[in-house]
Amino acid sequence: MQMLLKGDYFNGRFSHPDGLKDLSGAQEKILKKCPGELTLTLWEAGVYYDHIESVIDSAQKGFDTWRKLSFEQRVAYLKKYQEVVRARKDDIALALALEVGKPLWEAKTEAAALDSKVSVTITDSLERIKQETIKDVMPKIDGHVVYKPLGPCFVIGPFNFPCHLANGQILSALLAGNSIIFKPSEKTIYSAQLMIECFHQAGFPEGVINFINGTGQTAGKITADKRIRGVFFTGSRGVGLRILENTYKDLGKLVALELGGKNSTIIHHDTNVSHALPELLRACFLTSGQRCTSTSMILVHRKIEQEFISQFKALTERIKVGHPTKSADPFMGPLIDEHAEKLYFDFCNFGKQEGAEEIVSPRKLDVGFEGHYVSPSIHYAKNPNLKGQFIQEEIFGPNCFFVPYDDIEEAIKIANCTEYGLAASVFTRDTEIYKLCLRDIDAGLLNLNRSTVGATARMPFGGVKNSGNHRPAAVSMIDHCVSTVASLETLDDNSSKISDIVGLKE
């Protein structure tokens, strides 16, 4: 697959439509190798900071046009994009597999989600921002609630779902009447470019869709610009905090953050083990553990801990790790890069240093290709250090650790010990225990007898504490793409009289 980068996209065209061939004018360069085959160079990107002003100008012009269109007109453009992205899903899936390292079967799932997300946004999200009318809210007065677009919005995407997560934010922003600027992760530029090509092919008006390759410096400059009215970020807590530091003085700028997680699953003694095992395996190790909703901490009741851990260990050791496109249906591919690989082993060492026992040790794997391949790992912490780095920090790799508990209150207390609050799940046949967890666990997502991964786009998706800032994505993303205007409409224009005003001189 030839990955031809076309540069930044603004004013309705790419800056290098024939491909980036001469990078002599770039302020920085980014070299991307396939994480599953390091001898394969995928692309080299140029970073042009001098494009930032032009990109923002383009988005401002696009907004002035796009905001005046009706919902019906915007929906027509989105449906055209849906047709294009559906036709190109195989190209997008292959790009995702090679850039991210996720197995091709998983990459195809993400690519297909771009199509379905259009339908969900139109059918489920649109209703949330349609004008509301309250008849006779006051005597002879009707009330209207109107939702107006914010302005140019800046979407900063992650590497693990470079198309799917950004796609949801972009679609909501567009349907609400905003123009967008999209900066993908510098690790997954080509996958993101393919998505932008689909918007271009769908014929969106000039300036409505904008795209810029770049670094953290690029994001910082755009985020701070006064013309940017919405900032939507998916990624790490550290970067989220820097965005808040960069924007907190601009009260007119809405910032929606989707950050990391240290997610827990409770396995109660009445759990249907045969059902819980495959659910948990997916929760811990899909995408090589590089999901913000991956389960890290498994709280297992002491009555069944030995049986459950033994079966889970055996299942984990059956996981196939391989090349994302050249191996036969691997469960896991490689980690995204060398830095991620180093952090994975470092965090596992922290676990040993803090007293956790290795049940399955992390290993560097040889799968026949030079890449960032590692084995999944399992730890056990009988008396965990709840303030230790191993339990407190997000690993973003294929690791989980078991902690035994005696009663559900103890399990809930341990689940709440971290500074994160994204996702949790409980496996039990006792609905009262589920209700207790739903009430007391600090998480934006909590599932019963279902893993922490694989949320639905038809419900809100977001976390509390250090997992977000109370602006969930998915169906409710559109709520953060508008400002709310209240309007009173007087139906009787003869009802006010000067004689009714108290305090006027004769």
C-alpha cells in the first residue's frame, strides 16, 4: 500500500495534492515506520507551522458559510460523506492496520464504524439541538430555546482510534453548524488523511473541513487562537491538563476532554465464569491494551479467585500475537512504538517493586517480523499498595492485575482508589450489587455482565475525575458543539403601556 501524504488541507484543497516529495521547506519532519514491521517505512511527513494562520482563516470563512445552512442541507452533505467513506472502508482499514498495528479484522471494525456513526449522529444526536418552543411560558408569551453553533472547532485525535473517535466529534460539530480543523496524532497521519479525502470527495463547501499535520506545538498554537471556539481532545491526562492551562483565560472557548482510565472489573462469587472469561479477555487485551476503556484492575471475590485466575491465565496464554496484516487472525498486534513498549515493561517492573506477583510475565516476542511485539501479562496483588504508581497510573499496554476482596463494599473502595473514573464493570447475578456499584463507583461508564470496552454510540461516553471534564462524547457530543439561547416572543404587541410604568414624572 503506497501511503502518499498530501500535506495540510485548507481552502478546499490539499497543500501538496500530488504528494509530499520535497520536504525542504518543512519546519519539522516526522518519519513513520510500521510498528509491526520496522523495516517498512510508511511515510515521511512535513510539519509547516506557517500554515496555521491560513488553516484558521479557512475555518473562519467556512464557518460563515456553513452556519447559515439548514439542518436538512447539512444532513445531505453528511450522507454524501457516508457514501464515500463506505466505499473506501477497505483502504482505511488497511491504513489503520499498518499505522496503528491493530489486526486487520479489528481495523475493519473501526473503518465500518465511520459509516454507521453518520446515521447515529443524524438520528440520535440531532434531536438534542433542535429548537424547542414552550407555549405560553408567560401570559401571551411563547418561549424558544435555540441552539447556535460555536464557531471554528479544533479536533485533536488519538493514535489508537485515529479515525473513529475523531469522526464522532467532527460529525457532531458539523451537524451543529461549526467548521472544523482536525489535527491527527503524528503517529497516524495517513489514516486520518484518508478520512479527510472522503469529506473532500463529498463536496463540502470550501473552508468547512480543514486538516493539519503537526506536533504538540501545532496544537498549542491553534488551541490558543481566539478564533477557535471549541476544542475537542482525546488522549492522555497530561496533554489534557496542558490544553486547560492554554485556554482557561478564554471564557468563550468550550473545551471537551476525553482522557485516560484505570478501569476496574468486579468478579463477584456468583459470576457466570464461562461468560465473564471471554468478556474480560477482550476488556484487558484488545488493541494490545491500548484503549482508554481497557480493564486494568480485576477485583475477584476470594471464594472463586483461584479457580477464576487459573482459567483466565490459561486463556491469556492462548492469545495469538502477530503481524497486523500478514499473520493469520492474531488477537493482538504490536504496540504503537518503541516508547510505548518501554513504558509497558517499566510499569510491569513497578508492579514487582510494589509487591505484585507476576502470574504471566511480560515478554518481548519474536513473531517473524521486527516490531514492537509483546506478550500480555498478569499480576496479582494480595495486599496492593493503593497509592503506588502501578495501581494509580494508566499503563496503556496489555497488562491486568488481580486483587482479591471479601465484600462488595471493599471492592468498590478499591475501584475508587485511583484518580481516574472512566469505565468499570461488575459481573454478578445479584441486581442489588449492580445497583450499589452504579451508585457508588466513580465512573462515567458502568456495565453489568459486560466488559468495559465496546461502548455504544447511542449513549454518552465519558469519564469523571482525571478521565474527563464532564463533557461526554458519543451521542451527547453534540451538546458541546452549541451555545444555548433563550428567546421570549411576545404575541401581543399592544400589551405594554407607558402608563403601566411606576416611577415616571407627570
